[in-house]
Amino acid sequence: MRIAVEGCMHGDLDNVYSTLRYLEEVENTKIDLLICCGDFQAVRNKKDLESLNVPPKYRSMNSFWKYYSGQEVAPFPTIFIGGNHEASNYLWELYYGGWAAPNIYFLGFAGVVKFGNIRIGGLSGIYNERHYHLGHYERPPYNERDIRSVYHVREYDVHKLMQVEEPIDIFLSHDWPCGITDHGNWKELVRYKPFFEKEIQERTLGSKAAAELLEKLKPSYWFSAHLHCKFAALVQHGEVGQVTKFLALDKCLPGRKFLQIVEIETVPGPYEIQYDEEWLAITRKFNSIFPLTIHRANLGGAQVDMQDCRDWVRSRLLTRGAKPFEFVQTVPCYDPSQSASNSCFSGYHRNPQTELLLQFLELPYLLDNTLESRDPTHSPMSLISREDYNEDIPIDDMDEMEELAEINDGETKNE
């Protein structure tokens, strides 16, 4: 199986797909799957841009809308996770995972799927210690604070992934596992990115949550993005244990190292994306403690026996099959021939895929629960020291384009 791995997509699907088609032609090969490690930017229309944590002057429709509308079809099955520059309102519709467009599958805020007999897991977002122990309190339409926190990794999602016992072949995270630089040539990295050295020395570069998952899951491959550079590492788990091949990639720009082809031994195709039995059982078990307010999840409160969940899910899958529910458009798509008024709508949209998955698992739909999450007496700011909170976007939440823009603005002011 040949899998193409891409770093930060930034909505540039046209260029990534055309690059892969070119590689297929010149190398006389076939790509079976494309994996994207975040900042996918599944922007369907101009309204979605309001949920994208990017300065307004850099917001752009890019090309995902063509695939959402059906004007274009992804030439390769595509699996992606979320990063810190996403149409967060759309990804919230698909919290549990689902088709963002035909042949383009979002793994969810946390998730595991099968592609053929390969198990692929992922964690969306980036780590931020301030919000890690909070619940998913943000709801669209997002205010200025929530748009900068909704993509922060939460303990609840990591806890669910920590329950996975069966082997994971590939795992995806947007930011790097903390400490991963110990297992690669970090000196070469800081020659290219000298401002990383202080964080590497202080062991603050990357995600503590991802590091815990790396130690627990020990996948054969781990792919990341976020820091806009290529970096490889080999992690030996114990003296004679499993080895994880780690690779981080850049964003899609000319001359940048944003793409890698990986060959994995597996059964012959054809291959398709399918639900994973163990992950559905974990989802069913822990949905009762889904933290939908600022309050920390009661991680010990899920009393359902895991084996009972597995047996129940297995019987349901045997009856229905493991193919994900079909893609459905939930909002009007961008039309470049019309004015912006074609996407002037508001409100939250329930995604039929999510509704059908929850019905299949006999779970309640909770994603539009706003009773306490919007209660001003339970503001998340009450849980965060004002000395620790900075109204500016944290450095980890900014990409290079924003950093360069700030530098250039500063130089202009000083002239």
C-alpha cells in the first residue's frame, strides 16, 4: 500500500492532488491513500471563514469548496485531522468523524478508522495547558476567545485514545509529541529553525498529550505537521520493543518538503475507509461523560463494561456493515459567480452523518447542548489566572505567515 503523507494543507487541495497525480505518472506508480496532518481548512463558504483562526486579511476560500460542492472529486481517498487553523464550526458538526466531502474523511477530534487492514488513529488540534483539562465548552458562532481555544486538545479525547489496546499502524497529530527531538537530529533542526532551540532545551516544544499517546500506543508510524519543517526521528520503545518511525512535514508551498510517500506491507486492495470496532466501543462507553461545559470530565464515571461494548458493537456492525454513513451537504456552498449573499445564513447545523452514527450506537445527540456552556457565571476565564492569560494569540497558535506579517508590520512602524 502506497500512502502519501502531507503536512499542513492550508486549503490547497488542488495543488496537492495535482502533485500526486504527477508523481503517479512520472514514477509509474499508484497512490492508495492521502493523509493530511492538519490545518486542512475545510472551508465551504465565506461564512465558514469567520470560524477560521487566521487574521481577516489572510482568510481565503482556497479550493476545498470545489470538492464539497461536487465540482471536483478527490482523486485519492483522503483522511485528515484538524490543526489550529480550521473551519472549526464545520469540524464540530463532525466531532466523531465523517465525510467532510466525497472521498475526504475527517478523523474527528479524536478517532481511529481502518483502511484495508491498516488502523489509522489521530488527535486533532494542538496542546495548550490552559485548556487541556476543560470540557468542550465552545459553541458556534464563536466569539473572539473561543475561536482561539476550540481547537485546543482536551483531556477527554486523549483519555479515549489511551483506552486503545489493539495495535495502531499509523497515528496523526498536528503538533509534535513533546521530546520527539531527542530521537532525531535536533542540531540540524535548530540550524534551520534556531528559535526552536530554547524550547527544545526546556522541553516545552510540542505536545505533552501526544507524548503520552506515543508512549502508550507505540504505532509503527507517527506523522505530524504544524512547525512547517521536515523532521524525522526513530523512537525505540524499550530496549527490544516496538520502533515508531516519526516524520513531520512542511506546508504546501513551492520548494518546501510537504509530501512523502510511504509503502506499507498489507493485503492486496482495493481498500476503503471503514469504522473501527474497538474505537466505536470506546466511543459508546465514554459518551456518557462527554464534557460539554468548562468542567473537567469525570473520567472514572463511565461504568459500562468495555467487553460488553465490544460485543454489542460487533453485532451491530455484522448487521449493518462498517462503511461510514454517506456524505451530506449541510450548508450552501461558495459560488464565485455570485455575491457573498449566497452564503448569508447563521445558526448551527446538525450533520446527518453524526446523527446517524449516534443513532447506530444508540447514543444521544449532545453537540448543540448550550445550556451551561454559554452560562456567563461559568466562564472559562474564571478557571484561568488573569496573570497566565494573554489576549494575544499564543506563539504555538500562530503560523509563519502571521509571524512574518507581524515582523514586517513592526519594521514598517520603526522606519
